[in-house]
Amino acid sequence: MIRVFFQSEVKVRLRVVSIAVKGWCITHSACWLSAVIKWTSKQEVTAYVEILKKDVTQMNNRKKIVIVTLTLLCTVAAFKARGKVKTELLQEKVPSTIVKQLPLENGVIPVEVQRQKAYLALPNEVSSYSCVVKNNTAKAITGLALEWTFTVETNGSVSTSSEYSSMDAIVHPDIQSYHRLRSIASGSESTLESSGEIGFAPSAKIVKIEATVRYVEFDDKSTIDLEPSTSASLGINQVREGATRYKQWLSQMYKKNSDILLQVRSDSFPSELELKSASMKQGAKMYRGLILSLYAKNQSALVERYLTQ
């Protein structure tokens, strides 16, 4: 079962409000408002400020500071209580998780998913997720794609959404060589992590998280591809294709004029590259990043070697 952690903001709120109290005493309530508004709704802040204005209008400065300080402390207590209740409620509704392992080979799972974790910020929001993949084969893994499927319930209706975590030890031979990308050796492990948060509709609730290895590529070019029609293997191959196309184009530009910084620094790609997918553009960006990094480090000789070989 996956371990789900719920992140409480109570400590952060305590720290910020403590600082905000001091700031109010020096400058005015605007400092406090800008600090607190991030952690509560606009309506709550507006109502709260109106109450403060009525209560402190007739008081001298010393009394104002005391009253506002005490009020803020009460607010902290309320936030703390609300955060505690919220966390307890979430913990009672931990979504179930299923890990679908690859079929056994000689009694062993060839590529095994282990120690999976997910962090839920809200019932409808996953802040991050990760797992460890172990290579139980005798070959090194050069590429891998794992699918995360989120089952969500919204007003009685159930739907699913998928995201991929991938590992590529090649991308492009030049990138592999320069960055010394390593494959997952036999018996070794590698961690796959999410690239960002995943959120659903406010009324949605995540009820299940499923992790499945969809694609594995080995150093002898053999593969495990459960569903060739899916975007698992396609994404990895398109990243590589994008990097290859960009290098070929850049090499042509370099042969015409070795001063290619203007082309490399451009945020756009020439239409003749036909980078039709986000994955292909990602591959092109990665190769462009390599060349820019070499120029930044005054390694123009290496640029010449890569673009003329």
C-alpha cells in the first residue's frame, strides 16, 4: 500500500503570523493583511479587517497593539484547530493504491516497483508522487516509462486520469556522453518522481492511485512494451527524435557559419524541423541546452566536435 502524507501548514502559519504581529506594530495593519491573506479566503480577511477597524478606532496606539496581537493569536489557534481537523478527516479517507507489476519471468518480476509514495495536499490534489524501480534482470535498462493512473470520484461519477514518469539514459549520444547519463544496471534501483502537482475539480476526491510499468528498454535494444499504442514508448522515442533533428539542423547551420549563438539562443524552432509534439520539442530543447551550456563554459572546441562529427 502506498504511504500517503498530508502536509499541514500550521507551523508555517504560526511563524508567519508571529512575524506579521511584529510588522503590524511597526508599520500598520497592511503588513499583517498581506501576510495572512495567503492562508485564508478573501471573504474571511475582509470581514476580519472590518471587525478590527470598528473595535480599534477609538483606542490609543498601545491598546490597539495589544488588541490586535491577542486577536491574531486567537486566529492562529483557529487555524491550528482547523488544520488539525482537516488532517484527521483526510487521514480517515486515504485512497487505496494498486501497483500492477510486470508478468513474472522465471519466477521473478523483471522490473519491480517498490517504495511508492504520494503526497496529498487536498482530497482533490496530489502535490507529488514517486517510486523506486528495481532492475531484476541481467541487462541494463536504458529507458523506462511508468504510468500513474488516478481514479477520481466527482459527485458520484468516477473517472480516471493518467500521467507518466520516465527515465531515459540516452536522449542523444552527445547528451549521454557529456552528462554521463547512466542506465539502471542489473540489480540496481532508480527513483522516478513526478514533475509537478496534479489537481482535479474542487468537488472531486481521489479514491485510488495505480502505478504500472508500461515500457522498458534494455541496452541490447530489447524491450518490454505492454501497450505499444500508448504514449509510454512514444514519448521517449519522440524526445530522442527531437534532439536528433535539432542537432542535424544545427550542424548544417554550423557548417555555413560557425557563429551560431544567435540561432541557439532563439526560443523558437525552425518550421522545417517539424517538431509536431511536445516530446519532440522537449528533445530539441535538451540538445539546445547542451550547446548553450558548452558556450557558457567556454568549451567551443567541444561544440565544434559535436556539430562536425
